[in-house]
Amino acid sequence: MNSVLRVVLRQAIKKGDVRVTSSDGTVLRFGDGTGPVVHIRFNSPQAERSLAFNPELKLGECYMDGGYDIVEGDIYTLLQIIFENTGPTAATQIWMRVLSSMRVMFRRFQQMNNLMRSSSNVKSHYDLSGELYDLFLDPDQQYSCAYFETPDMSLVEAQLAKKRHIAAKLLINKDDKVLDIGCGWGGLGLYFARYLNANVTGVTLSEEQHAIANRRAKDLGLSDKADFLLKDYRHLDDKYDRISSVGMFEHVGVGHFKEYFQHVARLLKPDGVFLLHSIGRSDGPGATNPFIRKYIFPGGYIPALSEVIPHIERAGLIITDIEILRLHYADTLRAWREAFMARRDEAKALYDERFCRMWEFYLAGSESAFRWQDMMVFHIQIAHKQDAVPLTRNYIEAEEQRLRRIDSPLEIATVVQTPRHHAVS
């Protein structure tokens, strides 16, 4: 085995049971032998060497490219052992810390999400085959953190609860003009139109999402209430009573936060309410994981609250509420990962084995980040005026109870029956 990799593994793994067969056939064990066994077999000296010197990138990349195989256990259990041993960071050697510092140093260049680059980055992920997303998302195609009100909630129920929770915080009135920035496949906007009788505009840079969202509006008879545009939010000129942004802020980039909130301030009416739902990091500013940046979300960045709040203040906006959702996304990702693995052969038929390994690592790594590292989800409710929302939070639960009587079980029945979105012509 590569001598540097041996040292890294000895230092990093004190607990657990990791067995490694090196490319020369040598078998070594790391950890104290407790817990489930994970057995890795390296297929080349190059994979051992690259993993030793740049594990944040190469742990996923070498797995994706077949540099090593998991012959016992799975990649999720391996990540669990690594993160439970190392804490929020696996940078055990000085050169790893140097690489991490360089990623922070160059992050603004990597996240230069101008109009052209933003469109390209979004298409690289969200314009993948619709059949892929059918394999693991709920039928409403909610590709963001669900809201598990109880531990036994199904994914469908938890995604409905998420939409309800956001709607309650927005205090949407009949015929309000509502903007959904980064509307995905239209599920949240259609919820606003259907159950709150709002006039919804959704914007996305994904051609696939744009076509599906408008088709869904037509199928539900909501085309007069919900219109989805293939447009960058920076090109909008109207004013809105309510604005939501769910799972989109992670694509803005740290160098564009000022611009983002200036546009929100411009688009939001004086008495309006804006709800930002985003993944965040609880340990302060950092850099995007290199595997995620290279293969999954180019241009993406998960912010710390300390990076976000100053730009809200400078845009002349007022924060009226903040909520932190901790393990909700871990449970969401577990449901996605299990669904994907159950239908992995179908994903392989769509793409290939390399893609399946990439996606498996992405889902397992993302879930691990929420369980054992520093990831969470935050809601920031924002307005121009202090009295735009009630002074106590009781209204949120009251509105959720009212909406629950209206939307459940009708919404669940509807999304379960919704045709899969790869049928769009």
C-alpha cells in the first residue's frame, strides 16, 4: 500500500472496522474493530496515491472511476466511519489543510455566476434525464429538504408539510402576486395557486423544469393562476406581494449575494414578505466540496449565516424570522438514497456504471454532511417593514392547521397520480 495513504488512514480512523486490500494484494485493518465492517479493494497504485494526497476530491472521484471497490459494506458506511472519526473536516495532514485554504481563496472565481454561466451550471444538473429524477424523488418532484413533522412521516407527507410550512410563513392572501425564484418542476408554485388562490410566477433556468412546470399547471387547470418562465430572476421587472426561493440560493455564489438581495428588495412590494430556504453551514464560511463542485453543482456554494445576513441588512431589508432545520435534510437524503439504490439498475440503463457511482457518492456524501458534519437548512423570513408579519409566531402553526384541512389528503392523492415528467413532449 502507498505509505502516505497508510499513515493518513492510521491517523484518521481510530474507531470502526475498515479493511483495505491494496493494489499489491496486501490486506490492512484500521480502527478498533467495532461496528460494521467496510472492506475496500484498490485497483491501482495511482488510486492509492491520489486518494492519499487529495481525499476531499479523490475519495469520490476514485470510487466513481473504479479506482477502488467496496467489497463489503457500502460507501455510506465508509463515510460514516470517516466523519465520526474526523469530525467536520477530514483534513488530517498539512497539505490537505493547504488545499482547503486554497479552495477558500479561489472560491469567488469558481462561483462567478453571471447570466451566461448561471444558465450553463443549472443545465448541467437539472437538465439531466427526467427519468433519473423519477427514480428517487417524490411524485411532486420536490428536490429540496422536506419537513418531517413526525419521525414516521413518509417522504410524500414530509414534502407536503414543507410546502405548507413555507406557505404559512409567507402569509399569502387570495390573488396575491407571488414569485418563486428557482421554481424547480413547479410543485411549490402550484401549491400556492391551488390552495391559496395566488397568482404565481415561477422562474427557472432549466428547460426541462420549465416545460414540466407549465405542463403540470395546464393539467391541473391552473394555467391562468401559475405561469413558469425560462428566465433569470435578475431580468424581472414586476413587483410582488410575496417571494419564495427554495433550494436556489445555493447556486448564487458568494460574490453575488449583494446582487441577489438588491434584486429581492427591488422586486418585493413595500408591504411584502420574502422567504429564503437554503442549505447552510453552521461552522462559518468555507469552500464547496471539490467533488460536488466538479461533478454535481458547478458554481454552487453553501453559505454560512454570517455571510448572508450582512447583505440582507445592506439591501435595506429586515429579518423578521429565522428557523434552523437540522436533520430534516439528512432524513430527506436518506429517502432519496434508498430509493435510488433500489432502482440503481434503471439508472445504469439511462447512463452507465460510472454515473451510478457518481450519483451514489453524491447522495451518500450529502446525507453524511448533514448527519456528521456542519450542514443544516435555514429559513430566513424577510420584509421591508417590521410589522409586515405578526409579532409572535403563533400564526405559522395556525395557518398550517388550516392548510392541512384543505390540502391533505387531496394533495397527496394528486401528486401520486401525476404522470412522470419524462413524458413531456
